[in-house]
Amino acid sequence: MSVLVVDDEESVRFICEIVLGSAGIPVITASSADDALEILDTEAERITLVISDYHMPGTRGDELVEQIVARYPDLPTLLWSTVENRERGIALKDPMAKEFPQRVQTLAS
């Protein structure tokens, strides 16, 4: 079981590695959607969850999620953003998408 964290900011990837790692969850990181897809092409069987930033240069997180769903339909994804934008909001196209306010300990179980 590994979590793939996709974020263009190194500090965010580092924090995710520390927090998830401290809960015993192995983490693989990618700095872009392209890197994430390359990792999935070779290591999809090891990855049980993809957590992706929404706001990234190049391919946005929602576009990455669409590609993941097309290639790996059973792989859960979580889309997040560290940029607050209440006026615009983000509409997820997947009717099964839900918000996950769970703590890291919950994800580890």
C-alpha cells in the first residue's frame, strides 16, 4: 500500500511524506501530472490512493484525475487545493467524489 502525492510544491510533498510516513503509510511523490502518470504506468499495482493538488502548472489536478479514472478506474483519487478560492469553487465531475475530512490516522486503518 502506497499513496501517490502529486503537488508542484516541494514543501507540500515533503510535509505529506512526513505526516503520512509517521502513520506508517508509504508515500511516493510526483511534482507534476506527467510524472504521476509515468509512476502509475510502472507502479500502479503498489498504489492504493492518489492525492493530487488541483492548481499545478501544465496539467491541472482535475485533468490528471480524469486521466487516472480512464486508465485505472478502480484507483481512488483525492483532489485538494492549498489555494483558497471560495467564489469560483471546484465542481468535480465524478458523482462518486466526496470530501474526505478524515484524519491521517483514519486513512492508515
